Amino acid sequence: MQRILVSRISHLKRVYGQFGPNVCLATERSLTSGAYEGDDPLYADVPKPRRDKSERKPYLTPMKILIQRAKEEKEARKAQPCRLLEHPPDNGLLVPELIDVAHRVYQARESLLLGSSKLLQVIPIQRCRYCYEVHVGRVGHEIRTCTGPKSGFRSAKHVWRKGGIQDVVFFPKSFHLYDRVGKPRVGHDERFRVPRIPAILELCIQAGLDLEKYPTKRRTRPVYSIEGRIVDFESVKIDENSDCTIFNSPVHSDAGTKTEQLVDLTNDGNLLDKVKDSVEESTRELSIVTLESWLEMTRGVKKMMEKYGVKTCGYCPEIQVGAKGHKVRMCKASKHQSRNGLHAWQEATIDDVVGPNYVWHVRDPNDTALDNNLKRYYGKAPAVVELCVQAGAPVPDQYKSMMRLDVVPPDRDEVDLVA
């Protein structure tokens, strides 16, 4: 009997040695193929917050690739200590095809803020008094996710109050750089002298947008790199009062003009009192224009971030537009004592530049509040998208899976019957 068992075990080991590894790898690929191969690029799951605030944000680029790039750059500096930087924007010049994108992103941001402020007069937004939870609708949800002070005494229930435009979309601020190549970092002693502006606005300025209030240096010749240090041999002084027709050319946006017309329509009180249907139609059109502005703004930001570097702290929401992060000791997140208050800079994502403020999706605004026992069946969406959808705009394709429109939530008395 023992001989039979030993022979069977040895036979199984031989079979596993021949087929086991292949079978395991095939199973692993089948489970992870959808996440890495990109079979459905429109699929996006419900975003989940970090489990612990002390954990570092995930790296956008793997650490092995970052180390390999650093080694290649070090070897290139040793092989050629003095070299002319050829590719923009590393050489101080602008990327020609992104100048128009910067102008359109700026116009889309203005249209987004204008349209959102008008939609909030029709559809209110709620914000928790103790945490950063936001909900679009007249009545706040009943999902117990509050993490504010003394949330345990309230069973993690939210205490809702009226919110504003700052709760719909959040634009974190960044230090404005006059010369993004010559002086890419802001020192700790300069923190009160350098202005702080929204990071998306700083990104547009570095990409080619000119604003009189925030001047920046524009070069006509590329810079040199001498042993890793940037040296500018350009001796031509550009008159600050001279107008540059290339960068200051106005860019007209149809979305902005249409938004202004719809805003004038909504401000006409006599027309709103006479025809109620026109009010609903104008609100729906305004929501469509606002949603188009949001999509255009996010597309433009993604294009600019492919060329222009943006850094964020791995532990706090601080962000800096440029090739390097600043040196201001203002980090108060986890492990800041070991860094002497300096930020742990890493590559930023679009959610770091444009805070979407993800909220729970409400299918029927006139229905009862969202139930805590059914939260696994609810989807999420950026607050701007949820606001525009409740105002009448169609759901974009890239947010349908995140909002879980294909999931039918059960009734409150049917929760126990669902597997």
C-alpha cells in the first residue's frame, strides 16, 4: 500500500513539473489580462481611497524604470559633459502643438467654473461638516463613511450642510515659476515672495499661455547642459513691454460663447417666469456645455502632462508644476520628521492636478436617500459629472462603468435575499 502511494505521489510530481508552472502562469495571465493589456479602455472601477494615510501613494512609473533612467542619464553626462538640449520643453523652448492646447484648457476651466456656479443654483450640493465627503442632491446620503472627529459616536454618519463651488472641483495650488528651466526650484526662504496659483493655471502658463499678472520667461534659443547644470548663453534681452503675437493670440472657444448665452438666458427672470419648459431646456443645455468643458479640460491636461513634468508629494496633496519639486519645508504628513519637513516628490497624476471629488451616483434624485446596506451596488463619479448628469446631460462613455449603470440595486427589504 505504501509503495502504491509513493508511486502515485511521484507520478503527480512529474505531472506537476511538466504542466504545473504553465497552468499557473496561464491562470495568472487570465486574471490580470484585463488590467494590464487594456482590452476595454473605457472601463474604470469605482475609485477606492487609501487604506492608511501613512502609506505612500503608488508610483505612476515603477521604481526599477526610474532607477534605470537615472543611470542612463548619469552615463550620458559622463560621456558628454557639455551638450545642447534639443527637445522641448527640456531646452527651455515651448512645444508648438501644445500652445493652442494650453489656451483651450484655460478657456475650458473658465467655462467650467461659470457653468458649475449656475447649475448649483438649480441642483444643490451637500458637504459633511466633519470630513471632506461631498454629495450632489437636496438630501445627503446615509452611507456611513465619515472619518472626521468623533465619528465613532455618530456611527460614522455624516452631518450634512450646504456646499459651494469649491466642493464641486478642487484646483490645488502650486508655486509660480518665472524661469522653469533656469531656476526650477523655490527655496524655503522664498516661500512668501513667490506667488501660489492653481496648478492647472501654472501648467497652462508653462505650456504657452501668457498672463500679465504672472509673467514668465520665454526663450528663443535652447539651453546647454554642463555636467547636469543648465546654462543659458542667450544674451538677447526681450523687452517686457513688447507684445508677442505668437503667444498672446486670442483663442476663441465656442463652448465659452455658448455658455455666456445660456447664462444670459438663465438670468432673464421674465422669460423664466413665462415659460417653464425653456428653463429646463436651458439648464439641460448648460449642463451639456459644462460637461463638455470638463472633458476638454481633462483631455488637455493629460496632453500637457505628457511633456511638462508635474510633481506631487507621496504623502500629502502638495503639488508643484515643473521638472523638480520645491524645497519649502511645509510637509506635515506621515514621516515628515525624517525628511525635515521636505516633501517626498514623485510623478503626479491628473487627479493630483484636478481634484475630481468623487461622489456617489444617484440614479433618481426624487427617490429616498442612498442606503448604507446597498453601498456595494452604488457607483461613483466626479462631482462635476454627477452635477451635470442630474441636470440633464447624457452620461459620458468613460464614466458609465464607474457609475455602475449596468447594476440593478435591490430594494431595502431584498438585501438579505441577494447573494
